[in-house]
Amino acid sequence: GDSVTQMEGPVTLSEEAFLTINCTYTATGYPSLFWYVQYPGEGLQLLLKATKADDKGSNKGFEATYRKETTSFHLEKGSVQVSDSAVYFCALERDSGGSNYKLTFGKGTLLTVNP
Amino acid sequence: NAGVMQNPRHLVRRRGQEARLRCSPMKGHSHVYWYRQLPEEGLKFMVYLQKENIIDESGMPKERFSAEFPKEGPSILRIQQVVRGDSAAYFCASSPAQSNTGELFFGEGSRLTVL
């Protein structure tokens, strides 16, 4: 079945450091790919998404490129801030008849950014 | 503008007891989804409901689990005769209509511990 594997955490960085959180997936067909973020005390919220190969999703300085050849969707940010401290979830959705709500998530990666 | 509200945030039950988890969707949202995150795993889809209707329960365990979203009041996820394997974080999400983009708005989750 479908699965998402993401980098084990926790990840601890200093402010302004470069961030990469790796995500690879297993799925048949052409899934849509997502990164969700959960800030402390809040629910998960969509950060960015890509729906087809070579698409780049971007938001709030974060980017991820849909790489079908390596089945990956790594999350990157050039300069992290303390406010980026959160849990990041990679997810996929394999469209089956319009039911775009059955997301398959990775375990989540806790990021802590120190001043 | 309140987000998705879940309660209780933490619930402890002994084996054989019942657990009830509540979810109030975001204002203006009429579609509710429940996900479960078992220890060391990613979130997994359980059930999708609209007011007074279960649309898709393909991810629900066949026994002991039920969900409802009445005309008035919050959505309820009910687990009867809980077992230790039910210990998990249960996340509720909502959307204004059936999600065709993969964007769901999640609550903070309810953490169930079965002793």
C-alpha cells in the first residue's frame, strides 16, 4: 500500500541555518504530495503542495519539488527562524474517484530552531 | 476565528471502558474527517462525515469504533470496550466542502491512553 517515509527527528538548528527534511514515498500512479506543519498549541495546517512531477510547492520561504524519478519531496528552507519550530509532516494523496481527503502521512519531524 | 476544536485533549481510560472524543469543525465547515496516529506511525484516515451522514468509513476498524456528526453539535468518535492498542492520538479535520485539493484543517488532536 501507499506509504511515506520522512527523516527521523528531532532536528535542532541555529537561526539562519539551512534546513532539509527528507521525504520519500511509495505509491502507485501519480499522487499529490503535501507538507503539513503543526506549530506548538495548534492543529496541523497545509504548508505547501505539488500535484504533478517536477512541480515545486512553496510557501513562507519553504520549498519542495516533486521528484518522480526518486519518489521524493524534500522540504527545504534557506534560512530558518525561531518561529519555524514545529512538527513537519509529509503526506501523499492518491486520487481515487475524487476522494482527495484520504491522506497518507509520514510520522512527522520535530524541528527546533535556537536563537 | 476559532479553528477546529477537539476535546478532551487528553483522555485516560481503563481497558473495557468507553472513550468519546469530540470535534467541532471550523465555522462554515460542514465536512469532518477523523484520523488516527498510532505510536511511531503517521496519521491514517478513519472516516469522513457530513451532517447526519457517514460518507466514507473505509478506514474505521470493523468493531467497537463508530462516528457521528449530528445536525446539531460536534462530531463524536466513540470507541467501545477500549483495548491498549487503541492508545493513540486522534485528529479531527474539517473542510468547507468535500476536499478536492488535499487541504484539510486539523485540530490539535486528542490523546487517548488506555491503561
